[in-house]
Amino acid sequence: SGVPVKYQISGTTSALVYLTKFGYMDPAVTNPQSGALISGDNVRKSIMEFQAFAGLNQTGDLDKLTLEMMNMPRCGVKDKVGFGADARKKR
Amino acid sequence: YALQGSRWRVKELTYRITKYPKGLHKNDVDREIEAAFKVWADVTDLSFSTVNSGKVHIEIRFEKGEHGDGDPFDGPGGTLAHAYFPIYGGDAHFDDTEAWTINNIRGTNLFQVAAHEFGHSLGLSHSDVQSALMAPFYRGYEPNFIIDNDDIQGIQALYGQKPARPTPATQRPETGGGPRGGGASGGSLCRDASIDAIVTMSDKETYVFKGTEYWKLTDDGVAQGYPKSISADWQGLPSNLDAAFTWTNGKTYFFKGGEYWRYTDLVRDTGYPKSIEKGFAGIPNNIDAAFVWSGNGKIYFFKGTHYWRFDPTQRPPVKESYPKDISNWEGLPNNLDDALQYSNGYTYFFKDGEYWRFNDRAFRTDTASPEFPRPAGYWWFGC
């Protein structure tokens, strides 16, 4: 149970997409068209927030357990709504 | 728990499934969705009813990929479903490329995911309590689902407590195998819940055999009109059986002493009984238990402190490395009464009126609350 069908998230880039999708990073910063330089501290902080939420040790590193958790089947609703209003709209 | 910030102003909410999944029967989906709403109705003053036309509060759809809301599904695994908070309409969408299942360890359990999504539809965000229903990660099938106190606190912060006498349905019956609702009584099975044999036939009906009698099980206990006489209904089958299983060919095999009987439905096949030595070379007489593991089609026999794996497609069908110790099956006792792989994918072992549930993915006896072993009378025979 809980074994992912596919292993989508395997490195920093895909992890950033995940962290952004689920509310741990500001989409304005991670948007590739923004040209923003993402600081390592920002990434580590976001990873630590995710680790805390997922009940993992807060290392800030994209370690094996963190990647495993990111690849778990899950609900598509954001864990955190920290960057402006949740813009979801019905239909 | 975490509250999103919006909630419904009314207590009577309506829903409709406007697009059903490919792989499940409509009636089964209706039942699971109703059960998922009941999780929340049981701990609040909310009520949920399905309507077939007009506007509803919560629309439910099974969709693939992009489905019109700008949040496309990603295929099997990954995101399973999403739902909208009350202020955004409350709708719940499920990824139709997932293998949605009901009462089965395999696939993704529809009831659990739906109950989680409806938590969002009612205004709950994700919880960082890992045991909570509102935790964002799918934990796998939980046959004995119990809503977490964290979820109850969260939903009651939005809608208050249930004012009238609460119904005890925060625990979902393990329908189709295991904890049952307590319907028709098992009679003498309730005085002593130890059994001789238990088997699920090819028609999916499960029977328990004990002494000279047998019972048909239902989701609520035992069927009306049971026990019945083995000798009256099962032509040529002896009393006080040792074990039974149904193989992948649909035939049911019963064992006693050094012999076995083969039945097609309730009719004995000609030429039986035969000797175990002849039909199941390598398996001892007077076995305790037997079951077929659907994962590999192999038959497992148990006796005393040992077990044997029988593979009819191999010669010899039992490898030289057998017998092995039952202690290899973490948490299982010796000297079993019988075993059964149920339609939900779990394997159940019975001994002295108690039963253990084996999780063949973790390969150990399941940990759950209440703990195993559990009394078979209460959970299986409706006592």
C-alpha cells in the first residue's frame, strides 16, 4: 500500500514543481518565465516545511525519505495556502 | 487539523455523481460515496442526500487528465483526486485513471479517498496529523477505517457536535471480510467460535464448517436459516473437517485425515474422496489449515508448527526446502484451525475462536485497532 505507481519526483527541479503545486513555494518565484533566482535557503526552508508537514526529520535536504513521501499517492489539494489567495474556481 | 476558512451555511447538503468511473459498478460507487459522506454525518449535525436533477451542493465526477478546471490529473499514482472548499463550490473530482477499488487491499480505496475529499468539500484543509483522514497522503486500504479524533475536532469546529444521540458509525464495518455489523446470530458458533474449516466458494459465498454443521456468512454475520447439516446438503462430505480451499479452477477441496473431497459448487465430483498422498504429494495427512494465495495461485498448507507451499504446475509440487516454520509468518500462531484468503485480498487465520489478519504486502500480521487476534464470534459470526 502506498507504493507509487511511478516515480515522478527524482531531483531538485521536479521537487520544486511539487513544492510549488502544494503550496510550499511561491509560484511567482518558481515560474520559469519570471527569471527569478531561487536561493538555496528558500529551497531548504520549503523542503523543511514539507518535511515537518509530512512527519519527517526537518533536514532541508532532498533525501530518500523526502523523495519517497513526495512520490506517495496523495490528494491534489494544496497542503498550505501561504502565497496569496487560493485561486481555485469551481468549473 | 486546519480549517480553510469557508463553510456551508446549511446543514442539509445535496450531492450528485454526474460522471461515474469506468471500472466499478454504478451501485457500488453510490454505496461507497454514501458511506464516505456518512463519516462526516456521524460526527456532526450535517446530512447528505443524493438528488438526480437540479442544482446540488457537491457535484462528484470521475475524470481523466485536463477536465475543465485547469488542474489536470496526472494518470495513475501521483494525484488521486481533488475537491473544492465550500467557497469554491464544494465539488469533488477523482482521477479515473486510478484503479479504484472497494474492500480490497489492491488498488486505491474509493471510500477512503472520497471521505477525505468530502472533508475538503466541507471546509477542512490538510492536517499534519499523520493518522488523520485529512492527512494528504494515501496510506493504503484500511479495512477497519476509524475516523481520527483530529478530524472530528476539525469538522466539529465548523459545524458543531451532533446534538442527538450519536450513532456508532464512526467505525466502518469491514464489509466483505472481518469485522461485521452483528446481524443474524451464529448460534452455537457464538458459544464457541472455534471452527473446523472456512472457505469462499467460486460464487463468492463464504461458508464455515464445524462438527456436523455449516453456516453461510453474510456481511452482517451468518445467513438466516443456518446452521444446516453438512451431511444433508453436501453429498458425501464428512463431519469434523480439517481444512478447505477453493482453487483457481473454481473447484472447492475439503480435507480430513488422509483424504480430500472435490466439489463443484455443492456437488461432489465423481471419484472422490482421494488420498492426500495421491493428489497432494508432499503434503501430510491431518492438516490444520489450507488456503490459496491469489498472488501466485499456490496452495499453502499448515500443520502444527510447519507449513508447506504446493505448486500444482511444478514437479515436484512441494520443493525440498519445505516444510518451513510458521514462525516465518510474523505474528501467526501454530496449530491453526483454518485460513482463508478473502475477496478483499487479505488472508485471515483462525484459531480457538480468534482470528488474525495477515498483510501479505508487509508480510506480517496486521497491526490495527483493535489489535489482532480479535474474537471471530463478534467480527465474523455476528455474535
